[in-house]
Amino acid sequence: MHQNISRYELIEDIISDLTAFVKSDAILYLSKDSYSETEYERMLKGIKDDLVTRFKQREE
């Protein structure tokens, strides 16, 4: 799916995605004592993978 998107819209989308990632990571980090280290790492990897997927979708 190729969309015509302005440079400014793309920057705004990236900022929004990065903000969501930082917020998710912060919440996960602050509650990490509730999880085992393995579970914490698994959830953090999931958040990172989601961000990568969002960036790749914009390239298409």
C-alpha cells in the first residue's frame, strides 16, 4: 500500500510512534518487578518488534 504522504506527516507519525514506544517501555520498566526477567525481556522485545513493524509499513 503506497500512500502519498508529506515529509511533515511522516515526521509527525514517527514522533508519535516513538512517543508510544517510550511510554510503553517506561510503563513496562516501572512495573518490571512484577514480572520475571524472562517475561520482562519478552514483553520489551514485543514492543520493539511492533515499532519496527510500524516503520516498515510506512516504507511500503
